[in-house]
Amino acid sequence: MTVSTDPHKIETVVTRGVERIFPNEDFLRSRLASGERLTIYLGIDPTGPSLHMGHVIPLIKLAQLQELGHKIILLIGDFTARIGDPDKKEARHQLTKKEVMDNAKLYKQQASLFLNFSGKNKAELKYNGKWLDRMNFADVINLASQVTVQRMLDRDLFRRRLDAGTPIYIHEFMYPLMQGYDSVAMQVDGEVGGNDQTFNMLVGRDLLKNQNNPKEKFVIPMKLLVDTNGEKMGKTTGNMISFLDSQVTMFNKIMTWSDDMIMLGFELLTDIDLDGIQKRLDSDENPRDIKFDLAHAIVTRFYNKVDADFAKDIWISVVQQDNQPSDVPVIELKGDIIETLAIGSGESKSQIRRSLTEGAIKVHGEKVDENHELQSGDTIQVGKKRWFHIK
């Protein structure tokens, strides 16, 4: 397999959307410029039935590396998902093997929007249950002996929970070890992931160094897609854009992003030249029009240009012509539509129910009743002048 050492493409891999590189940028540049075919992977735990926009960021980075000719592995964490990556506040609910495998059914198909799973340099799909399910207790003890408790407490979420007096369970310490062991089992050269996975990815780097034949693994933590509050957009925060969203829903959700997210969105989710976008932002151009292009580019990638044009037309005809303001308040999804609006708007449940009966409440321009199921990212219009975005 011929590996490209194109300096411009290598620089894109090293810099675009990247938070930081371990051990450093020059090390990665050197490896990519060597002409050696490297093995790089991304691990995804199937904790939900669909990939979401946050997964696009490392998938694009993998696609850049695949284009250079490197070996790409998409690793489904069918074992690690049953344990659950530790959360900032409390231990996660553990999933069954059936739940995990049901969640993973669409992952390869969805990832194929970015990765090539056929042809000369096809990406591989692997499952970490293949090696983690086979470990015996002695294997686990040997693995645990390679990392100290002090090292585990370097992870900020563990430290915060310890300081808050929130329980930390032993199995939660095992999660970084299991994810780290994936690197050893596959003998990878590098790993890509969100910067919230930096600690776990570095544990894998440490374990590879502890082998009889030490290996220097590079780690590429990617920037996260965050909202105006600095919250990661994903399942946990309830503001994700799913790969299963329709073209209209996807377009509408992106149009609800604040203007501050425009540049980050272009950097992380497209391959469009950023200098041109920055010039437009620095000019007197309406940020809404630049956001149109962001939403159009993303929807086109998931669907096609015709669908993206259609979604834009719907947004203009339904949202813009209804004079939706630019500073729409954000409210949290709380149960059904009546409960959500009662808490978010301050109106009584009886008034909201009456408005629904009268057809005075719309979601994305369509009249709804009290049986309508709200989703994160929905835009609600109450009467002629009140609007809300659902978080």
C-alpha cells in the first residue's frame, strides 16, 4: 500500500480540529512523513442507537489519515460499553450485552459516510470484546498492576468526585485500563478521540511502553463541539444531532447554534477553507448567511445537495418568515411537551394545554398536540411572538 507524505495533507492532519498531540506535533509529523504505513484507531462505545455529530470530528480525522494510505480501525467497544466510561458526577448505569449490540447495529453503516470499508485500503471494524471477554482474573490483576491509584486520580473527574465525597467504584478504575489495553491488543501506532478521552488514550500509551518491546504511540485528542455554555454536544447533555435526524431537523438544529459556534463548526465538521470563513465573519455579512452555508455543507455530507437545498428552503419559509428572533431562549426537555413548556415558559399547564388544543403551538413550523414527542434541538413557537429552543 502506497502511503502519501504530502506536506499539506500532513499539516491538515496535525493541526485542523486538533486540541493537542502526544508526545508532540513534531513526533507525529515525523511519523507521517516517514512513508511507513501506520495503524490508527478510534474507539466508540455503543451507548446509544446512533452516532451523533460529536463522532463526526474524529471520523473526519480518521478519513484524512485513510486518504494518506494508513491502516484505519474503527473499534466498537462492545465490552467497555457494558461497564461505561466514568461520569463526572456518578457511576454510569451498566448496559447488557444485548443492549450494547442492538445499539451498535448501525454504526458501521453510519461511519461509512466518512470511512471507506471496501476497496484497496479499507478500514477494519473490530470489537474489543474479542480480547477483553477472554481475560481471566490473573490477566486483570496483571493489567491492574501496571497503573497506580495516584495515576488514576490524575483524571480530573475522579479527583472532583473524590473531593465532593461522591463514591468511586473499583470497576470505574478498570475502564481506562480496558480502553488502554485495546491499544496493546491491536498493536496500534496511534489513536484519535475527543479531548475528553485524553486520559484513557494516554493510559493505552503507557501500557504500550510497558511491553517487552516498547512502542511509542501517538495520541490525537480532538477539540469538542461545545455549545455557548461550554457543554459538550452529545447524549449526556441532551443537545446532540443524531445521524438519524432528517435533513430538515439537522438543518434546523444547526441554525439554532449561536453565532459563536460558527467558526468551530466549520473547523470540526467540514473541510472548507477557514481563512475565507474568518474573513466573512470579520466583514459586515449577516452571520445567519454564514450559518446557512455551515448547515448546508453538513446536511449535504449526510444526505445530498438537493436535500440540503430543500432543508434550507423549509427553514426560510417556516422559521424566517415567521419572524423568529435571533436570541431565542433555551429551555430543558422535561418530560412531555406540557411539562417542558410549563417549566420553561412559566405558563400554567392548563394554559399550555389550551394553546395546544387551539393549534397555537408549533414545532419547526408545524402545529402539534399534547401527544407530540419533543426532541433535543426542537424549536417551539408559542403564539405569534414566543419562541423556545429545546436543550
